[in-house]
Amino acid sequence: MATDTFDPASADAAGEGQLTLEDRVELLRAMLLMRGLEERAMSLYRQGKVPGSFYDGFGQEAVSAGAAFAMAAEDRLCILHRDLAAHLVRGVAPARILSQYLGRAAGVTRGRDGNVHFGDRELGCVGMVSMLPDMILVATGMAMAFKLRGEARCALTWFGDGSTSRGDFHEALNWAGVQRLPVVFVLENNQYAYSTPLDKQFAVDPVERAAVYGGAGVKVDGNDAEAMFEAVRVARALAVGGGGFTLIEAETMRMHGHAAHDDMKYVPKEQLEQWRARDPIDRQEARLDALGVDVESVRGAVAAEIEAATEEALAGPMPDPASALQGVFCDGVAEPLGDGRAPWSGWQRRPA
Amino acid sequence: MVDVTMPQMGVSVAEGTIVAWHVEPGDRIAADATICEISTDKIDTEVPAPASGVVAEIAVAVGETVEVGVVLARIAVGDGADARGGNGSAPAAGPPAASAPAASAPGVSAPGVSAPAAAGPAAAGPAPAGPPGEVPAAPPPAAGGNGRARRRYSPVVQRIAAEHDIDLTQVPGTGRDGRVRKPDVLAFIERAGSGVLEDPPLHIESPYRPDPTAAPSDAGGTLSRTRRQIGEHMKRSLETAATCTTWIEADMSHVEAARASLRLTALPFVARATIAALREHPALNATLEGERYTRHADINLGIAVSLGDDGLIVPVIHRAHELSVEGLSARIRDLARRARARELTPDEVRGGTFTITNPGQYGSIMATPIINQPQVGILDLEAVVKRAVVITDAAGNDAIAVRPMTILGLSWDHRALDGVQSAQFLAGIKCHLEGGTGA
Amino acid sequence: MAILTYLQAISSALRDELRADERVLVMGEDVGTFGGAFKVTDGFVEEFGSERVMDTPLAESAIIGTAVGAAVVGMRPVCEMQFSDFISCGFDQLVNVAGKMYYRQGLAVPITVRLPSGGGFSGGPFHSQNPEAWFMHSPGIKVVAPSTAEDAKGLLHAAIRDPNPVCYMEHKHLYRRIKGEVPDGVFETPFTARIARPGSDLVVIAYGAMVHIALEATEALDGAAIEVLDLRSLVPLDEAAILDSVARCSKVVIVDEANSTCAAGAQVAALIAQHAFEDLDGPVVRVASPDVPIPFSPPLEQAVLPGVDRVREACRELLAY
């Protein structure tokens, strides 16, 4: 298993073949929706309508949009808190997401957990916990079940640069390597774990660890949605074909603080300037603009969708306090995860 | 420095009189030991020391009456008291200093003030009338002031009692220290049957209960309720116990001499001797209920008191073993007076572990008393009469002498005891009465 | 009906489940080829293959975490901690991921974690613990602790078929010491308490190995009729059975092998204090291991673990009260 750098140029080229124009617009739409919803949620947070703290993935939209876009309906995802676009790709309605932020009854967790800590069971997603990267083992276990049952399915999870320091990261890569499991690990390297920079997190680039655990490792421009898509598409194909795991290091930048209360004083201005020039949405819009797509009308449609979602979410009730005591245990049948939305056109072209 | 204050012996009591001091300034006293005796218009009682230490000051003299809360004495506690004992200033051994209570107080309290607790009002203000709020360790009156054991019930016992409308004071306890346990109250219900609800029985240890409906004047031979219940109680005892009676003759010369000087009756002396003998023969200080035989650590001595036409009652001197002859005498007088005045509380007629009956003032010389259930023995004291008896001197020479003699009768329950134990017990009483130290 | 040891009963339940349900898999350290440190899965690999009887890397967090992943896509994993002590390394996955999953997102996590627990054989501080209270304190996790061979099988069947994470506390000391009649085939024991011996004067409440200590300690004790209530399940706790025993007996001794503070017995005592106050005829008495690590040397270990004498003495004291 080689560790190599994924070439954005070849990705573009490959993307040409894999992504239709509609797919590429869909990628833009997912990123615009993510950014717009997070901006709206931040605004609601500042109005005191969103309780608790608030986290977003501003500047990182391509990582989750591109990766999720490569996943099949029957695949399963464990989604991190800066990956809202993955939920949107899988089909979670914007109003449910805003309701989630607002702690409303109509939120995905019905007010039981906050902000991006959710997963829609029916759409094949498992909500994260705050202990990072716990979900990496859950994704590994899902892949273990797929392999055990001989199913051509894949699990995928995201985690950050800080997560590579914890034991669960190493246990999962080792496990996936030993059992040669169909799982894709997306290391979302956004340069800072809260305030801790990379040089205090690891001495060796974590992508190089993939090989020592028996998997493939690639670096991708995490601010290019199509490059992300292609890297994950290839990794997924390798996985379901029995080739084991891939660790994809998506290089990106956390353009906002760790949370709303973090002013990011520790980040040099030049670093932010440099990454602002590489904004993933600007990049996708420029691409589509060059292909003659009316980007403004896409933006307008997304804005209208967010308006409607906001109205719906704010009109929804808070959860009934009595419901706080319910549903600690399942007393019915353990329903497994359902299939998610898989908008990539490639799935329609796939032979049945 | 800890203050000893005039306790509140009842809600309405406002003042009390010092009857006696048990200590003098400079004496060391242990917490809960009696420091003085007081008299109030409700009750005469002993005041236990609120702390261990050295008596620094006695502020109220015998015979004086002061309000509740007034400081009666002060006890130096802690290091100050210890240091004083250790530095050779002869605390209790110096009779000249200690014999003048009031005068010695300032001299004693000065060194004792080194204890931190002494800072504040006690040191600043003059002795009497210390603010009540500053009393650090005055015990609640019921806890020890009158020597009555506290009786607590477990939740289940209280619940069952409430459900069956049972007066728990009537239920004998077989648990540790006489605790009433769930089986006790269940057995009580079973014994009482369904009648318990309409006609609560009298106290198991006392047939007496004030009869508010008064004696029926139209009685043409029908027994009063009280009489009827005394009868039932006595009958039940005879049916329950295997009653035997044993007698012993005692020479009361020693007692007669002592009581003449103290101006007391013979009863407290006999009570004191009985208590000493019970200590030596704990098998008699016991209760037997069904098959459950319990020896008791405390001696709660019942004294039968006649109420004339209204029957009799057996008030109980709780923890009687802690009392001197004088203390017993005072307690017996007080209980008898209040029994006749119908002032006894339920606490004062329950929990007995042995009973003495004393109808002897009319000259009868022997009786066969009926055991007060569920106790296992009752001692009968009859008249003291002068008789010619054979005495033996130290050299072994016999002679006939006139001596005040009495016959003590003990009825005992052959289910719990055998003859030898009761005989030994009686011999013990005799020995104590005759000036010996017991069997 | 066959006579099985406690350990054979556990094996039997696992084998029956592997045969009955292809979603069931057994995973843990040395459970495959070697057949498990205590030989619970001896011979399983031959019958079910190394994928369903999986020798895992030495990584407890990964064992629990991957089991959660497998469970949410439809499997019924049965994880073995080689010793319950090692669950500390998998604690986060169990408590934060598995335990809270259903409440947060309605996603059930049907995993069973077998926890060989308990002391009495000089296992020392890291092979003798009884960590059940850790999980009683964590919402969303069921905790069961069989004391008999029959319950060992029935509770394991029920645990595997339960849609929730279940910690199955199997007491190592009972493995080969306890034998009993066990019905053939699959049967589920409900997560409720069991009266191990009826009585009326006092009830000893215990679970796991302490049930046997309680039975021995109160056998013909001064002629008193002493009930022994085997909790069997700690989460859910059979509150009705506990309160019923207390109502009848009115005196309670609660025995834990675990360290005393905040142990299962502490919860039982609190329950009784709150809901059975008016049934009590004496203080609620607890016997448990003091709050020290379980020492290695036999006299030290015996000084710590609750034994027959301690339980008997506690009962005597309370009976006399």
C-alpha cells in the first residue's frame, strides 16, 4: 500500500469522466447550503435562540460535500461536526438541521443533543460523540460487518488532525489493516485542534501512518470538492473490492474559531489570507461559471431554501420536558441504519 | 468553659430550686454524671453534667430558686482543665479551698479560662443570668434529666401500631435494650385479638389507668373498669407464669439504725439492697414473653403504690441502679405522691424490669405476691417486727437477742428460673440489708 | 435438562445463539483458536469459523467500538473482555458511544459485553474487580449478573437478544464451582430478581457470587427464617421484588463483592430508605468490600472480600436488634 499525494489535476481530469454537470452543481449546492445554514445558525446563536455553544465548518465545506457525494445509498457514514454538507448530501432536510441547532422537537435528536451532534438513522448516518475520534472505531466495526457478510459496501468517517493523537485512531487503523476492511478514513486536517497547531500534534505526517498499519494513504486538496469526491470514489472502489482501507488526508483550513466563543487570536493573519484565496465555494463557482452555469440562480435557490427552513424551524415547538425521561432503552426491535440519499449520477449508471 | 443551667423541665416550668449539689468547686466530673439535684413544681430531678471537666464555679446555692436558663455552675473543659489537674494545684484534694464553694470559685475559674471555649459571655459577664443562647451543651431534659430511657420505634412498628390503633407503650419489647420489634407488635396484636380496637388493654406492667368516667355510683356489685382490669391482669399473670414464692428472714438492725439517722422508711433501703442483688443475679432482672427470655442491662424498678379504692399502680424508677438510698427515697416519695394525684406520665409506668410491693405498714408479715407480667420476679416487703433471735458472736458464742426482723417474700416464675437462683437472690438481698457486700 | 457448570452454561448459551442467529458473532482477545482465557469458547472456531469467533487485536476500546459499528448495521456482537478489569480501556466506547446512542438518535445498539469479574483466587488488583456499578451509573446500559448455571444461560440468551448494550457480569469464581440443572435449548431469563430462598425474619440481598455466600452464611442461622434475594439484574433493578422482600422481612442485609462506595448495594439501600421506610424494623445493613484495591496475597484478599463470617455476623446483629 503506497502513500502518495492525490493529484488535483488528475482528479479534475477524472472528475470530468465521473461527474456530470448536474453532479458538479449538486456539489456546489451542498456547499452553499452548508455555509448558508451555518451562517444562519450563527446569527440565531447571536440572537440567543441557539442554546449552548456553536461550531461550524466554514471553509471546509468541500471535504464533507465531496466525500459524501462518492458514497452509495447502502454505505454508512459517521459524520463529524465540521461536515454538515455530508448530512445534506445524505438527505437531511435543512429545517431539521436548524431545528437541531435550536433544540426543537423537530431536530434530528429531538433536542437530546445539540448542534452537529446528530445522525439520521434512516439515512445511514451515525451521530458523533464529543470524544474524538470514537466514531472511527464504529465505522471500522460497520466495515467489519460488511466484510463478514460478504457485502460490497463501505463505511466512511471523518476526524481531525488532533484525533490522530488518540489511541482509538491507532486501534482502528490497525484493526482495519489486520482485517483488511472496507472503510475510508478522512483525516480532515484543518491545521488546528482548537488552538493547538500541527507541530504540537504529531512528528510524522499522519498520512504516512496508513502504510505502517497496512492501508493506503493519500493527501488531497480538501478545499476542492471534486478532488475530494474523486479521492473517496477511488478509495471506496478499493475498499469494496477487498483492497482494505484508505486514509485520505484532506488538507484544509478552519476559517472560524473552534467554536463561536473562540476569536482565533492564535492564527496568523497571513495564514487566513492565504487560505481565504482558496475558498472551496469560490473555486467550484468559478468552475461552473466557466462551464456556463447560472451560479447566481443556484445561490438564489439555496438562499430561498434556507429562508423557508428558518421559518419552519423557528415555528416548531420545543420538546416536551416529560420526553426527557423517555427512550433511554430500546424496548422494541433494534432497527439498523437505513439507506441514505446518494445523488451522484454514477449510481444510476451502475449495473444493477 | 461550659455552663450548667437550670433546665426546662416541662413546657410550663419557669423556675427551679437547687436541692443538693453533688460536687464542689475543684471536683472533676464526667459528662452525664449528676452534678446537682433540682426541684421544680412539676418534677424533682437530677441535672447531669453537660461536659467532662473540673467544676470551676457553683453559682447558685442549695435552697435558692432561679429561672430556667440561669447558670448554676461552670465546668472547665479541655486543655485548661487537664493542665490544671496536672500541674499540682491539688484540685479536689485540698479540703480548705474546696469546702467554701462560692468563695473558691473565682480562684478556680481563672486558670481554667485558658480553654478557648471560655472566651465570650461566660468570661465577660458575671456568673448568673448567662444568656441562654450561649449554653453549649445543655442536654435536652428528656434525654437524661429524669433518668428515663428513651423509647424509639422503628418505622414498621409505628406503621403497624397506627394501622391497628395500638398504644406502643403497652407493647413489651424483646429487642436490644427492650426495643419493640416488629414480631413484638405482631404478637401483641395476636394476643389482643380483635378486641384491641374497642377496648385498649391497660399497660401490661400496670393495671392502673386513670378512669375519666369515674366510678359508677349506681354500682350494685359490678366492678369498676379499673378493678376489672386489675383482676384480668392478675388472673392472666397466674395463668401465664409458673409462680412460686420463697421467703427469707432478714435482720434489719443495720437498716433501722441508718434510716433513723436519715429519717427514711425501710423501703428505699430494701430497694437499694434489691438493686445490688439484681446486679449480682441478673437472671431476675428480666422479662419472659412467650418463649423469649430477655435479661436487661438497666434496672427499672417498679414500686407498687396503692390508690385505695381505685386499685393500685406500679410507677417505675428507670435506671434505678444509678440512685443512692436517698435518691431512691426521694424518687419513691415523688412517684407515690404524683400517682395519687394522677400526675404520672405513660413513661413513668412502663419499662419495669423488677417490682417491689410493700403493703407492710399494717403489720402483716408474709404474702404471696403476683408477678407483674412480663417480669420474672416480685419482692414483697412486709412489716419489720422485733423478735427474739439467736445470734452468734465472732467467737462463735450463741446468745438470744432482740432484733428488728422482717420476712421478705419473692414470687418468681419457674418458667424462667429455678429455686436455687431465687434463693441465692434472696440471700443476696438479706446480706446487703445486714450490712454485707452481697452474695 | 442437563447438569452444567456455570461456565458450561455460558458456553452453551453462546453456542446456541451462534447456531440460531447468523447475526451473532463472538469477538475478543484469544477467544478463537485458543478458546478463551477461561475456555468459554473452546471448540467454537471449529464449528463457526474464525470470522464469527474472532480473535481480535489486543485493544479493548476497538473491541467495543467495532462491536457498536457492527451492531448498528445489523449484527449481534458478543464481546469478551478477558477480565472485566480491562473494560476500563473500553469504557469510553461503552459509556459514551453505545450507552447514549439510542437516547440521542433512536439508534439501538444490541451488543453484549461479557465481563469475567470478581475475586477470591489471588487475581490481584487488576484481575479481581467488580466494575458493575460503573455501568449502573451510565444511562443506557443494562447490567446483569447471574449466580446460578441456569441463570447464566438464560440471562446470556436474553442479553444477546436484547436490543440494548448489556454488560453481562460472569463471576470467575463460580465458573467451575457452581453446577446446576439447566434446561436444554434456548430460553430467556427475565431481567428480574429471584428469591433464592424464601424467609420472613430478614432478607439478604445479593447478586453474583455473593448469593452463594449469603445462602451459606444464613443456612440455619439461629433458627431464623432468612430470605435470600438474588438480584440477577442490576439495570433494570427489580425494585418491586426488593420492596416486596423488605415489606415481608423488615430487616435487610445487602451484600456486594464490589467496593462499598456507590456500589449496587448502595443503590438498593437508597431505594429501601426512600420507598420502604415504613417497612423497616432496623437499620439497612451493608456488607461490601472496603474501598481498597483487591490485594493479591490470600490473607489480605480474604480480609477484604465479604465472606460467610462477615455476612453471618451482620445478620446476627440485625436479628438481635
